[in-house]
Amino acid sequence: MQATIDASVKATIATMPTPTIPASVSTMSEEELAVLIDQAVVEAASTTQQCSAAATQAAADDTLTQEEVDSVQAYVVDAEQAIAYAEALIAAYYGTYGELAAETLTLLQAIEQDLSRAGRNGQPL
């Protein structure tokens, strides 16, 4: 029975559509996008907990009906979609702000080196 459930879940997940992130992500501030990511992660955690609860309840009597399998499978799909959406938003964040963060770090390191040299040479900081 477990093998049938596993195969069914894998087949369902394989046919899931790729999550679509809002077009407005490209115009959001870093803070706005971070809030959207936080919301998506909370939703993913919630749907995952619902999935776990449904699976636990369905398996409580050590037998699974087709209706229970279908129900759990629907929860799995919802959870996977919520997780994929959160991951897509995180990728969009790093795609948009990752390069900026690297550039900012490089500038800060250059400033730190300049200050360090100035201090060693007795120049006023």
C-alpha cells in the first residue's frame, strides 16, 4: 500500500505546474519582497503541517481508503506548491538583490582597507 501511495504522490508532483511569481516582484523594494517571502514561508509551513496532520489521521487505523489517499495527495500537492512558490520568491530575491549585496560588500571592504591604511600611516581618519 505504501508503495502505491509513494508512486501516486511522485506522479502528482511531477505534473505540478511551475509556480508563477507576481510580475510586480521586479519593482518591489527589498523590504516588500522580504515581507512577501515571509508570508510565503508561513503559508508553506502551514500547508505542510496540514498535510502531516491529514496523513497522520488517515493512517491512524493502519488502513487507507482511496478517499483518504486522494485527500492526503491533495494536501501533498498544496504543500509542494506552497514550498515551490516560497523558493521561487527567494530565488527572485537573490536574483534581484544578490548582486547588489555583493557590490556593497566589496565597497565596504575597500573602505575598511582605506581606513586601515590611513590609520597605519598616521593620517587622520
